[in-house]
Amino acid sequence: MTQQIYRRFDPWRTAPVQEIDRKEVLASHYFSVDQVTYASAQNKQFTRTMLNESTGDTIAVLAMTDEGTIALIEQYRLPTHRWTLELPAGHPRDSSERPLEVAQRKLREEAGYEARSFTQFERFINTPSFSNQHTALFYAQDLTQVERGKLGPETPHHDVRLVSIDEAYDMVIAGTILDAKTVIAILRTKAGFGDLERS
């Protein structure tokens, strides 16, 4: 019987390509787009288009009420031409707004809650094949209802749905909830946080 040896994964080992040129082709408030030229180990050149975050991580908040429900926001998304159910989430207004401040602002504006406790429990790369965008997930507890703000023109009157984690999990499995950050947060919560939920 042969034994297979697996080498330990090292995400920071030497890159197999070298960046030789970068040009910004589009700049917006939250993102910029670059055309980047690389040289491979065989000295062959190729170009890729990269999406870069301009102000920092996307932030999403899984807010747990005293009744054990979480807030999901109904939003209309232009690129996919469909309504989605998502956690309260958004980007920093500028590079000076900290992740916790974004979490507090988006929970208040989109879901109509303030929380006494915020804990970051996850951070992931959204689409590593063409973007450096990260999303950080926060868990919020001890909620108080406040007046909500307004979303953008695509969803001027957004609705908030309060559902249990079990209901949210069922919606993920059924394909009702498709937004990646919301799926990841619900699955992580369903699996349990350990001491996080009791902090």
C-alpha cells in the first residue's frame, strides 16, 4: 500500500508570476479596475483585469434579537435583475471609517437597530480570481430599535424580515437566499459560535 504525502499549504509562498505593468482603467467610489500585465515563469506575458477595493472591507452584520431572530433586508439588485434577502451590509464611506463604525451605521440605516455588542466572527475573500475584495462579518447582540434610514434609488422602500436561524438556514438550502455573505454568515451561525453567543 502506497503512502501519499501531502505538503502543508502555504498561502504566502513565492508567486509563480511577476507583475510588470498596471494601469487603472476605471475608478469609482468603492472600487477601481486595473489592467495588469504579468510575466510567467516561462517569460510569457499575459494581461488580466483586476477589481480593487477603494475604501476597505465590505461589512455585514448578523444581528440577533432577544427573541432569537435575525434581520434580513429585502433589496433589489440591478446586476442580477432580482430581489434578494441580505444581511445589513455596506462599504466604508471613505478610508477613515473603521469596520465597527460601518457595522453600526449599516445596522441602524438598513435594519433599524442599534446594538450594545459587536463581535467580528469571520473575514473572507469574495472572488479571489479577479478581485481583492474582502468581507468582514459582525455578530451583534443586545439590540434596540431605532428609526431606519433610506437605501439608494433602486430600493427606496426596503422591508426588513425577522426570521429564526433555522428559517434562514432552510431558505439557504432552498436557494431563496443566494447572497454569498448572507449564506456564509447563516451557515456559520447554524454551526455555532461556541462562546461567542454567550459573550
